Amino acid sequence: MRPRGSRSVRIAALAAAPDYLPTRLEYALRYAVPLRDHQLYRRLVQEVLDAPPTPPDAPPELVEENRLAQARARTMLSDSQ
């Protein structure tokens, strides 16, 4: 299976919105999984878990999306073990 989208597009998305955690999960699911890159997958999921859900000056909707992403990351990490 080939990854959807290029790696450079995913890296640019992370650089454009580094505090938006769902982007890291999408990168893990749509790029690392198809390549079977377990190290990248685990690193991205762990970054979501380690990040603060409330970055400085964050709008409320970002906080909620980040909390949902962290809950999803916990499930993804436990499913991958």
C-alpha cells in the first residue's frame, strides 16, 4: 500500500500548525502505516501524547480537538502493542 500524499506535504502541515495535534495522527495513519514504518508511527503518536493540549493563546476549539486527538492516540498506541 502506498501512502496518501507526500512526506513533504505532511511535514509542511506540521510546520504550519505545530500545536494542532490531529495533523500528527493523520501523518501516522496515512503515511507511516502504509509504509509499515513502526518507528515513525510510534514517534508521532507519542508526540501527541506528550504535547500539552492547551498551547498558549489557543482558541477553545483547538483545545477540544487536541484533547480528542490525545484520546485517540492513547487508543492507537495500545492497539499497536
